[in-house]
Amino acid sequence: MHFYAVVALSAFLLFLVQPLIAKQILPWFGGSSAVWTTCMLFFQGALLLGYAYSDVTPRALGTKRQPMLHIVVALLALLVLPILAPESWKPVGGEEPISRILLLLAVTIGLPYVLLSTTSPLIQSYFARLHPGSDPYRLFALSNAASLIALVAYPLVIEPFVGTRMQAIGWSVLFAVFVLLLVSLAWRVSRAEAPSNLVGTATSTPHPNPLPKGERGLDGDYTVVAATLDVKVQLRWIALSAAGSMLLLAVSNHITQNVASVPLLWILPLTLYLLTFILTFDGTGWYRRHIFAGPFFVMVIGMCYLLVEKDFQFDLVIQTSVFCIGLFVVCMVCHGELVLSKPAPQNLTRFYLLVSIGGALGALVVSVGAPLLFSTYVETPLALLVAALLFVPVAQATHPFLQWVAVALAIGVVGTGAWFVKQEHNNAVEVTRNFYGVLKVKSYDDPKSEDYLVRLVHGAILHGEQYPSEKWKLQPTTYYTPTSGFGRAVNLQREASPKSNNTQRIGMIGLGVGTVAAYCREGDICRIYEINAEVERLARKHFTYLSDSKGKVSVILGDARLSLEREASNQFNVLAVDAFSGDSIPMHLITQEAVRAFMGQVSGNGILAYHVSNRFLNLPPVLAEIAEKEKLAGIVVEDPAQKDNTLHSSSTWVLLARNAEALQGIGEAGTPLVRVEGAPLWTDDFNNLWSVIKWKH
């Protein structure tokens, strides 16, 4: 039971720390889903380091001295507790985010995470040496089951009820318990006498690479000697693992960036990915080639179809169902093939090392390579292509005819990828990609026509548009028309200002195409806060709101909240927060502390305006709860779409002020901001999305 307890607890902590630490640092880097993808890159890299340690140190030190080294490493890992991200690592603005996130994670959880990642392969190797007649690979299935429990428990049981700081402290306490269990087990293993024959009988059939007997080392220690493995087999292990890892992150990107910007959807693909490891390594025959061959063809074709068929682009149920089921089927094949070719126990650590290399390579391709090499999300068809190519020999082994069907499937995936890229560039003036996602500038109609339209799209979200003709180019569009909550707030403040001094100070969090600048008259001051420098470049290159504005407009790059917290009070007449219509919402901008900080930047009778239009999240109740605690007045301004006005888009705004009189001029356009019974108070330490999901929309 000691072996099982150590493996289960380590796996539980390993996957519990992933969403826990990601939630801590997510606000510092704009709340982008790319933060999660970068975290996954770190986790895969740390896992690789842990597996390398598990493979190299027993061979170098022997079966008696290696556990003693492991005891030292485990005790050193206690020195970094508790796992709270240091405030000194918060970005100032303009820093390259990927390297900073990786370094921050290394400082905060690096050593504990590497220690936890060594546990599964190392404890399995201990188990194989002390119990030569048992199958150690079932411990890997237990490890993934415990990981799955942690992953599901976090959003359902932990996050809704426990604050972030208490989560970190609780995890640290459990980690200390794990270290005690691990140290006692390692001490026991170091004292045990190794069997004279280290081969064992882990499987009922002879392995093609039987291992030699244990050889005596210095001081009577035993050195594990592994037989030479076929290079092609090792490369195939890496490729199969990489294909699954690539598809995991590619599907996560697809359903959170191109379909629905709901962070909770990050967990679903990872859950299914882990489930395939549990089933395939369980040893009870869950994977059969002839059973999964048909579903593999069907699901790859289905995913390819949805990549190019735009009628279902925003259908959350269809997209999520097909891509997640497809991920499950493809990973069952990839991981099932890994199990069918797994080596004898004495090569167990090398097997896991190569599997982790594949996982890290897959994560590296999606997290770093794809944003640098491609202007759009090509990694999904690329991952499907790798999986289809790896399936060719599997199909041949199932039935000779299926080999050619698999080849045709791979060719079809290539065609799908080419068609997908072509569609992504339809009407595109420019397509660019960086850490924060894919930005597309699209144009419609004849450039000489009054109806010529230029639009900025981020993933599946419209970030602003402009009609460049002289007739319309100075007119605010989309969510900022005069009847919108923002437009009404600015006009109300202008009317309330003395005529002798009618200049306005306007603040905006989220640049878009710079539409807010259309409200700035001569003498007005407008400060716009934007985390993505690429947005500013495109706004200045393809749109004229910033250059045409008569007011003094400045763009401040970096996280808006961090920037505003460093500034003296700007005394804004209106400060607008527009960061919740898409992407992964930056929850640190909609907490009690955030509202308090933003109100500190607003003048006495000024207005704090939140744009809360969102297809999937109901955010007004969150602001209602905060307004109650902060003693603020609030109203909701719903501005429906107008069929006869192409400049206009429907929008929902929440306006907050220190007193109700400041909002009276909005009139009947505003409705009371109503609290919802049972709605939680979002703070920097506690917030979750379950309470605000629109289950029907």
C-alpha cells in the first residue's frame, strides 16, 4: 500500500498544482489562454526533467545510493513552500511573456513539480525491483486516475469554495505529507536487498529484449543494466506521445479561441487526454486496434470538416463534442500503441523518458513554434496529420486494405489544412499572430464605396470596425455608438460639466481599433490601456480613429490594472473597462479590489463603465455584488441591435458611480443593477466562473 499511496498522492498534487498556479499568474499576463498553453509547456518540460532524473540516476548511482539522493532532493523541495507566486515577478509592461512565465513557474514550483514528476516512473522502478512478479505499469494507470481526480475536483470542489491563497497553503501542507511518505519509502528501498535476478516476469509472454541479470557494483550495490532498445521503436514512442500532446493543446486552443472563450473548456480536453492514459495503461484491454480503427477515421474526418465548415463555427455543443471526442479517440490510438510496444520493467524509466520527450516536443510545437512560424492556428490540422501518418502502420496491421485508406486520410488532412489557411485569409488585409492569439484585419466591399468596411477580429471576437469614407470615418461604431452605455456615459458627463471648462478625461481599458478616440474633442484627454502591442500597431496602421482624434490620445502598453495602480489619480470623467467580450476574460479586472482601484482613478461624480457583452458569461451579478460591498450606485444599459444602422452592434454595459445622482441623466435607458441571491463576491483571492455561466444562451 505504501507504493500506491505515494504514487496516488504525488499524481494528485501534480495535477492539482497546475490550475492552482496558473490561476495565480493568469491575471498578470492579461488572462489570455496562451498563459495556460505556456504553463502546459512548463509542465511538460518539468515532467521531462523528472523522467530524465528517474532514468539516469538509478543507472549512475545504483539501487541503494539513488534512494538516498532522492531523500535529499525531497527535503530540499520543502524549502520553497508555500507555493505563492512572488509579487516581484509581476510584469511592468512590454516584457516578452513566454520566458517570464516559464521563469516565474520555475522559481515558484520548479523543484516541487520536478520531484512530483519523478515519482511515477521512479516508484514503478522501485516496485519492479522489489516485486519482480508484479506488473508495475498498473501504477501508471493509478497515477493518471489520481491526476484526473485532481483535475476534476479543482473546478467543482476546490475553486468554488476556497480562496487562491488558502489553496496554495493547503497544497503545500499536502506536499509536506507526501515528502514524509516518499522519504520513508525511499529509505525502505535503500535498505532492502535487491533480488539476484532483476529481469522479473512482469508480463506473461517473453519480451523481445530480455534484460541481463543485475550486476554487482561498488560497495555491494546493484547497478541496473538495460538491454539495447531498437532506435525505430524509441522514435515511434516519441512520435506517438508528441502527436497526442500536440492535439491536446491544439484542440484546447481551437475551442477556447475560435469557438467559445470560456476558460473552463481548457480542463475538458486535458481530462479526456488523461483518461486515455488511464484506460490504455490499466492492462485490462481497453484498447483494441480493430475496435478503434473505424472511430479514428470518422473522428479525424469530422474534425477536418468542422475546421472548414463555418456554419458550425460558433456552435459550442457541436464543436466541443466533435473535437473532444476526436481527441479522445486519437489519443486512445496513440497511447494504446505505446502500451502495445512497452518494454520490460528494467527499461521502464527509459520508456517514460522518451514518452515525456514526445510530450514536451508536442507542447513546444504548439506553444512556441506555432506562434512564431504561423499566422493562424495551423497546429490543429498539423497535429491531425501527424496522427494520421502514425496510423498508417496501425491500419496495415489491422487490415492490409486499411493502409491505403489511412494514406488517403493523411492526404485529405493536408488538403483540409490548406483550405483552412485559405479561409482564414479570405477578405484579410493582414493576419498576424503572437502570444495573445491571432489578429485579423478584414475588409468588405469596394474601397472606393461609402460602404467600405475595415474590421479587426481576434479569434472569434469582433474588436472593432470602421467605415473609412469621409462620411463615416469619424463616427463611433459597434459597442460605442451614442446609444450604448459608454456613449451615454460620456455624453452625460459632458452635459454635466461647466460650459466654461467642458474638457473631458476619458480612460479606456482595451484599445480595439481605437473607437473611443472618436469621442475626444479638442482639449480632451484620452488614455487607453492595452496589453497587446500588436493591437496598437494594427489600430494605427489600418484605422484612423487615433490619428483623426482632436483630443490628446495616448496608448499605455501593459496590463491595465498594474499600470493604473502605479499612476496617480487621473480623475477620469469616464473610465471604461472593455475586456470581457471575448478571449479568456481577465478576472483580475472584475474583482472588488479592481473596482476599488479603478474608482480611485475616477473623479468624484465620474462613471466607471464595464462592457459585459458576452455570449457565455453573465457578469452583471458579479458587479452588483461588488457595488453593494463598495457602496456604489449601478445601472445596466442594454443597447439592442438596430437593423437599419450598420454602424451599431448590440451591447450590454454596467455603469457604476459613487452616488445615484451621477447616473440619473441616463434615464429610462438604464435599468437597476440587481443582486442575485447566492452570487459570490469576487475578490483577488476568490473568484470562479461556474456561478456566472449562461447555461442557456
